[in-house]
Amino acid sequence: MTIPTPCTQICTLDPKGKLCVGCGRTLDEIARWATMAAVERDAIMARLKR
């Protein structure tokens, strides 16, 4: 089973070091992605689409 991810393989932090410029997630979100509950991942995916 594969977990959907917003990763674009452009793993670079913004100048402030807060968000990935490729996918828009925080470092914490990236680190915890595989262990997050599906509902939490879905909420992040919805936020990123906006």
C-alpha cells in the first residue's frame, strides 16, 4: 500500500527554513508523514491545494 504524498522531489527549504519549496510542507510534516493518521494527511493535502 502506498501513501499519497505531495512530494515533488524538489527538497529545498524556503529562505526562512520553514517550508519545503517543492511541496509546501513543514519539516515536521515531512518527518511524520508516514506515521500520521490518514485524516491528518488529508487535511494537509487540502491545505496545500489552496
